[in-house]
Amino acid sequence: MINQLKRKLNDGKVVVGSFVYVPSSKLTEIIGMTGFDYVVIDMEHGPVDMGVAEDMVRAAEVAGTTPLVRVSHNTRHLIMRALDIGAHGLHVPDINTETDALTAVSSSKYGPQGKRGLAGVRGLEYGLNGSLSDQAAQANQETMVIAHIEDIEAVNNLDALLEVDGIDVYYLGPQDLSNSLGIPGQATDPKVKQLVEDSIMRIVNAGKVAGCISVNVDAARRFIDLGALYIATHALKFMTNGSSKFIDEVKA
């Protein structure tokens, strides 16, 4: 497995991807074919089971985009299964402490870097191309860990989180941060915006990759201007917005 997304980020390129929370390989393929660098198959907020997720991973690969999975919890069992079906990396929620970050990394890596269970699974090409030892070593190099910074506790512990080896992207969630601050749904509140921008700058100044989500072009550009390289969005939001606009204009 060669992770093109990781190579783009290592080259300092801005990457843009979309969450896919509808359990559909066809939709995943279509979204991937529009030109996104990656798709995130959402098993936290979407009704996607593991079998369907595996087909969605295949569809992303066919479309030429990097398949990632957002797991519902930071647990070794869920992380192992998501990687076993062939995900090139993981979005891991609730990374609030150094222990949380270490757990995510350890669960994502084979020994000696971690404790991921080893078997001849799809994520290792079923053990058909080379030794499991070599494939495990390659997987340790290529597999990405995207840590969610979406709670005020995580922001307060950010310096410690930035010291953890094996985190590829520190991803900020403004909506969850607003909820953590007691103002749920107010991601554009000045307090939330300042917290996100300050956190991006702290991540970038530490030499790490910062990420954030936005369905607004101006906000995404602002994040990029601050140094963020990893931008996520919701393609379905654009589809529904475009449909509503079309209907309104036709009926006007």
C-alpha cells in the first residue's frame, strides 16, 4: 500500500477531502472522481457497518482517491478492523490527552511501534505479495493517524499532544469545540474562531500538519493562510445546497 495522501502532505501540498457518511460505495466513487485528494468513510456519525465500509474503501481506490475511515471510538479493536479492510489512515475522535494519542498510534501500528494485531488481511494484500513482516513494516510507514482536537481539554493539552510520535495530522473540529465551550452549534462564534486559529498556528509552529473542516471557501482559505494543509468538507452539503438553489430558481 502506497499512501499518496501522505506523500502530498510530506511535500507540503494542501489536500482537500470529503466525509462520506452515507453507506454507499457508488457515492464514494462519485465523490472521489470529482477530484478530492481523500475521502473519509464516516463510521462515527454515519450508519456505515464494516462490510459496507470495505466496499467504500475499494470504491475510493478505484476512483483514485485515498480512503480514510473515521472510527467511532479510540479503541484498538475498532482501529484494527478499520485498517484491516484496507483504509490508508484513520480519523480518531476524542484525542484529549497524551494517553489518548499514544493509544491511537499504538493501535494503528504493528510491532515494535505498536500493538496492532497481525494477520493476512486485505490491508496487507491478504499476505499474497511478499512476507507479512515486510508488509507490516510498510504499513507502519504508510498508515496515517489523524487526531481529532475537538474538546477544550485537547486544546489545553495541545503541547503534550504535539510531542507524540506517529500523529500525521492534528485535525480541529469547530462544531465540537463550540459544544465543549457550552455554545453548541456556534462554530462561527468569535471565541471558537479564535481558538481554532490559535490552535492551527500552534500546530504549524511545532512543525506538524494542521487540519480543519469547512464548507465555506473563505474560511478554508483562512485556515490555509494560517498554515493548515489538510482541509476537509462535506460534498453532500454542496449537492443539497445546489439542489435547493436549482429548485428555488426554477420555481421563482
